[in-house]
Amino acid sequence: MLGRRVEWHHVVPKSEGGRETVPVHPICHRTIHALVSNADLARHFADLETLRAREDMARYLRWIANKPPDFHAPTRKMHG
């Protein structure tokens, strides 16, 4: 369930020619971009199920699952 704040994630980043967007929590949006580069999102993770199945993303989703809809925490950039 989404909270009051919603951001729109380009499934394939705009910088890689993407146009389709999906609604996501702001903290989830930041985490996606902290874990995965735009190039990798376009090449390997344009399918949301594939993105969710990444071990680091799956671990994050398990952690956030029981948090309130508008939960916020700092996000560190993790990809190089």
C-alpha cells in the first residue's frame, strides 16, 4: 500500500530512453537507484519482478514490508 507521498519510477530510466513509469514509495525509489545503476536498470532490471528478485532488493523489501506506508529513513548509495 502506498502512503501519502508517491514518486514515479521510470522502469527504464529516462536517460536510457524509457518512458513507462510506475508509482513507488519515495524511500523505495531512492533505494532502487542506490542499489542499481541506470544502465543496469535498462539492461537487466526493466522487469519489476526481476528487480524485486535481486538479493539486495529482496532483502530490502523484506525489511520494509512491515513499516508504515509513509516510513522514511536515510538511503546510502551502494552501487559503484
